[in-house]
Amino acid sequence: MFDASVNESHVYYDKRPIYGSGQVVEKTKSDKRKKMYSPSFSELACISVRRFAWAMGTNMVKAVDVMVKSLPAIIKPEIVCSSCRDITKCRACIFKAGTEQQPKILDLLKTTKQATDICLEKFTQGQNTMEIQTIESLCTFISEQSCFSLSTVKNVISTLGYPLYGNGQLFNALSTELENCAEHGANVGFTGFIYYHETIAFFLENRQDIVNHMEQTAAELGTDIISMVQGFGVFRNSDKPTPSEIVRALWDSSKEFPELTSLYNVFAWYALEEVSRTWYRYLEDNPVNREEITV
């Protein structure tokens, strides 16, 4: 969706819009690849801001505003102002205005901490109950943690070639495959998501659920679904799809349009990556389980 190399206010994917979340697949200095679809913060920033937004009950754009407005309570405005290189923007700068709004900012921080404490308590309680050892429970978890229906999640897994009731080595192999997809992107090539006839069939079968997920991701980012899709990194070096093309691909189910093949493909990859990133976040949050799965 957004790209830090183009606009410093935008960052790189949450391994979830995270989604998930819009980047071209290219190696960075750390040899990690940017993701095809997602809000582009740094990985740390995007994961943290999204969860902060959830705790505040708002979208990511407004959550960032809340964080920025809190800065004068963390760092003295005079320190920032003494290093300012553009005094023409003082009226719009929170550090200049912040000196006059300190009481409001402190109240805001107090409210934010209360919401965060509640979110942390719920998370801690959940950590003690998550035991996922079968493909069926993996599907249920991903559905509960994402905006995808259980049916769509199962369709992703079965399209990858895995039985829905496997465990043991099959479960471990699936976990590794989802982890690889989250880290490297769907365009690397995964069974069932390689050829156009596969990705088109998958998207058309799961269209409504994918659209619902994209609409929620766009809302979290404070944007609309058309702008979000046009911001996918996969379109960076090619012509962006027009609003009309995106609308037809997402909502016109009267027939299949051959000229929209590439969009159908992108939307199928979007679903695969979003499912993969939801599982990837589980692995990151449960390092002990991750070690057991990869043994």
C-alpha cells in the first residue's frame, strides 16, 4: 500500500492493511524482502501502531495522530525547536502548539495507558490458552484473528495442498510454508497460487470475503479500498489499475473479465499473504511454540 522509500510518512508491512497487507518484492540492506501488500511502516512500527489503534478503538492514521500529539509530553519542545530547520511551519507543529496544550496531552496519555493496560491484560490471558497443534485449530485461530471467514481460510490451506485435519509433520510443514510466504511474499511461488487459472478460480470463489477483508484493512489505514489497491507495490513499476478496473474486479460478479486477470491474481495473492501473516504473528508472539513446530 505505502512505501517508505517514496514517502517517509508511510511504512512497510506488518506481516499482516498490515495487510499486509502492498510492497514490491525486493531485497533491503538486511536482505529481508518488502511485502507485496500491506501498510508500509517498518515492521516494528506497523505491528505496534496497529495494536495501539485496536486498543484505542480507532484506525491506524488516527492512532498515529494520537501518538504524535503525545510527543511533547515525552521530549521537551524546546529541544526540538532548537534544532528546527523550517520555522515557517510552526503553527502546524505539535511541539510549538504542545507547550500550550500540556494538560490536555497528559490527559490523553492517561487515557491511552488505560486502554493499553486493558489490551495487554486480554493478550496475557490469551497467551496461556493458545495451544495450536493441528491444521484444523490453525484454521480456526487464523479466522478468529483476522477478518476472513473460516471457509476462506480453509480454502487457502486446501489450495496449498494440505488436508484440513492433518497434524504432526503435515502441520509443521504447513506452518513453515505460511511463515515463508509471510517473509518473502506470495509471488515467490506456492502450490495452488502459481498459475492464473489457479489464482483466478481462488479469487472468484472467495471474492466476497476478500473484499470484506480489504475494506476493513482500508478503514484501519484511514483510506479507501481503491486508493489502497492502487498503492500496492506490485503496481509501482507498471500502470496502476483504474478505479473502474478495481471496481469491476472486486464487485462485478456477472462474468469473468479476461482483461482483469492480473487484478484477480493480485487479490488471490493478497488473501494468501494475509492468512500467512496472521499465522506468522502467532509464531512471533509464541516463540516456545515456534521452536517446537520447527523442530
